[in-house]
Amino acid sequence: MEEVECDVVIVGGGPAGCTCALYTSRADLKTVIVDKNPAVGALAITSHIANYPGVDKSMTGTELLDQMRDQAVSYGTDYRRAQVFMVDTDGEFKMVYTPDATIKARALVLATGAMGRPPSFAGEGEYLGKGVSYCATCDGAFYRESEVAVVGTHTDAIEEATFLTKFASTVHWITSNEPKADDAEAWELIGLDNVKHWPRTAMKAVEGDASGVTGVTIKPRGEDELLLPVEGCFIYMSGSKPITDFLQTGQVEFRDDGGVAVDDNMATSMPGVYAIGDIRNTPFKQVVVAASDGCIAAMDIDRYLKGRNKVRVDWVHDT
């Protein structure tokens, strides 16, 4: 078991975590990012970025995230792919535990995002990772020439279903109502040759066996239930919730909506522990907001670790 000592450890490698690492590394603070999987975050599954300042609208979320990560690394950030299963927030040093390493730091930043989803249907939790997925970009290639189901009416469901048409023989799009007449993206999806739309249809259950998902049970309005023989089921129904399963009860305070509670400097109730990005469950889940959180936290961390009362800015205007 490797033990790593650093000034700052950041759990999560999305835009909030990478921005924070960029600033702390530039402040000569030894920084480690521990990232479960760079391909599954909210930014990574975004097909195009059209509202991040200075970024061409043709850039994908993955490309922007890669640039953010590379920039942080270029300034000295130690980026590691690992699953965090526990943290210890007590005492002067904060501990982060992964299967291969224990990381000891003077400041801990929680930046795991909000992609967690409570199960909406029977069988969803049971077959999660065995055919049930929340990320077509991550898992779509596993379903080449297979039938899959996509459940949901929101923009992310439409984008993910469209992505899946590159691989699946048939994409069954299950929606509780008809798309609006002016919803061009929805009607464009429906018009694709390998898309079967099931409007006014209720998703009932995910079916499967030891091999994984074998089908989904649906009920079109006014008709009997039927089983669609699919191998994958992509569900976009329940929105998102902060990913905090690695935290123990009482380590930090939470708001009533499940977000980690922070002050104006992104500091949690535990000294030396910060929370940034969608883990706060801010209603404004945008890349630019997450990046701003990372910057704010990093500058306060620099103040906290160096025992100053005020934040030292990274630049000064000429007078």
C-alpha cells in the first residue's frame, strides 16, 4: 500500500476539481487529484460545449475536460485514476483511502459531482453496471448491433439516444408523452432509421438474469404490458444527486436537498475540507460555475494552509 503526502488532495477530476488543482499547483502547493473515471462525469458525457466562455461550440465536453486536466498536470498536479472508498476528515491531516494508496493531505477537496441517481424502476439497481447505464458515451460501444432502450424525455435522453444510434441495431426510445411540435431534436431522433419510438408509454421494470439485462417491461397507454428484448437500458428519469457515498455520517454538514453545505469560500463545516461543483447541489449545474467554485476554494486553501487572514490574488492590476 503506497502512502502519499501532499498539501491538497482533490477527490474528483471534473471541471471543479481540475480548476482547483490548477490554482493550488500554481501556488506551489503539492496537489493530488484522485479521479474514479474521467469518462463518466457530467461534462464528459456532454456532446458539445456551447456556453463556456472562450470555447468554440464545436468542442466536446471530453475535449474541454482533457484540456483542463492537462493544464493542471502541466503545473505539477499529480493525477491518479482510483476509486475512493473512504475519507477521514478529522485532525490536522485528512486521509483519502483507495485500493492502492493512502493519501495524506493538509486540505481535502470534495469534487465528485452529482451523477448519482436513485433507482426509478424495478430491476434498475439490481442490473446497474450489468446492462443498466446512465452514460451512453461510456457504454454505448458495448452494444454494437444490439437492441437497447432509452428512457426519458429530457435533452440528455435525446442526446444519449442519438449517440447510441451509432452502435445499436435498434434504439427503443420510451417516453411518457409525445414530443412537442417544435422540439426539432426529438423529431430528428424519431426520424432515424434505427429508432423505435414508444410514446405515451410507461416504463415498468428492467428484466434480466445472471448474464445481465435481457429486456424491459413497458406498458403503452391503453394496451397490455409487453417485453422488449434489449441488452442495454439507459435511464434518464430521476435527475441527479450529489455523489457522497464515500463520506461517513457526521464528517461534513449537508443541506436538506442533499448537497454538501459550504460557506462563501467553499469551506465545509470541517476545517480544511472544501466542497466544490455539483456536489453542492447548486441549481446552476454549469461548467463555468464548477470552475468558479474550484478557483474560489483554491485561493482560500492557499490562505488557510499559509495561515493568512486574507486571500492573496494571483495577479495585480497595473496602476
